[in-house]
Amino acid sequence: MNKAQPPVIGCEAAATLLESLTELAIRAGEAILAVNRSAMNVTGKSDGSPVTEADLAADHIIVEGLTRLAPHVSLLSEERVHLATPPYKDSFFLIDPLDGTKEFVAGRNEFTVNVALVTHGVPLLGIVGAPALGLIWRGIVGKGAERLTLQNGAVAQAVPIKTRLCPPRGAPWTVAVSRSHGDARTEAFIDERGGAVRAVLGSAVKFGRVAEGQVDIYPRLSPTSEWDVAAGHAVVVAAGGKVTDASGGPLHFGLGREDFLVPEFIAWGDPAAAT
């Protein structure tokens, strides 16, 4: 890699990569589904989170594919964080090969493959694949977003998606909440505005539901990792939404934050609701 002239990928160049990146996400999803969950090995990381052979198989497919597709673009994968060399000031790929490993180990279907392209610290392109659901949400900021339906490993349908306007205060509104990662600050945020209808979901599926207008808001006011957020961030913004911190400020990725943690975020379907 030419360290003196790192590549900067903008909207138009990102669009030329979208189909190839989507194919990598599909292949990674197939590798995950091929793993026998009842017989696989599950080990623990230093932070206590699980890792399986499915995580590693998906990571291998995506990283090998990105190395061929864009050899001069840096990448950061959850499974290779020990190789990270921040800050990533230009463009880089940010990957979670299997988001929602707890859901996967428990036998549920809400786990995802997350692939993001980040430029100048901001997610520009995002792909969130849910292989067990046969769905992919993808988008490029400034070019729109869509939901793909998969059949037999191929795209059977592509539908443009947009976020929806948030109902006025006092009316019922739908909030995505985590099945595995609840926290007191998030619950207080939800309780502050009455009428919440909770959609209990796993992994980055929550971002997809916001992007397609099925959910109004997805708050997570406790720390999570950048690779859990970046792809969904891009998809939601591409679909017309906004992703902020709890004060309405922007998020930044790859710039050297300790342990690549995002302290908090809120994904808003309606950008006006964030003000």
C-alpha cells in the first residue's frame, strides 16, 4: 500500500464497488449458514464476547475479496482488530463479518454481515446482509438505499427504501431495542417520550428496519463498536435518515478512538426529530 498517497473514495467511485461488495456479503452469509450451529466451537474474546468458526469464515471471504477488489484501500475487521493501524483519515473498509454472534449461537435468525466504506471518518457506503432472513439492506449516501431479497444466493428483487416521518408527540411511535444489550440510559430515553412501541430485534437488522420505514428510531446509549454501527449508519443516512450522538452531534469512525468504541448513538428515521 502506498502510505504517501492513500486513496480517497467518493460517492461516484463507491457506486462502482457496490455490486462487488454486495456479492462478498452474500458469499459471507452463505458461509455462515453452512456452519452447523449445534456442533460448532464457540470461544470467548478478551471482552467476553463470543467468536465462532462462522465469524472467521465470513471474515476470510470478505477480507480476501476486498484485498483483490481494492488492494490499496485499508480495512479494519472486528476479527483483525489486532492488526489495526489508526487513524484512518482517508477511505477504509470497516467490517463486522458476523454481527449478532449471540443471536447466531442461540439459534435465532437476526444476525448480519456488515460491510461499510468510510471516507474522512464518515460512513459513505453500507451493506447490511441478513442471510437467514434472505435480505440485504444497502445504500450510498447521496444516491439512495434499497432492500434486496435473496433466493438461492442471488438477488431476486431490489426495492428502493426510505425512512419515514416520525409521528408527533403523543402518537404511538416504534423504537428498535436490542434483544441482547439493554441499558438504563436507553430505557430512560424511550420512557421520556410516551407512546413507544418496542420492536425487539437483534444485530444491525435494527438499522435496516429504520431505513425501510418500519421503525422510527433506534437508540443505543451505551458503548458499542464502530464495526457494529458503520454499515447501518450509511444505510440509514442513504435512506433519508440521520445518525447522531445523544446530543445530536455527528459520529466519526476510524480516527483512533480507544478500542474503536462508539460511546452512544441514535439512528433517526426522521432527521427533523433529531433537532
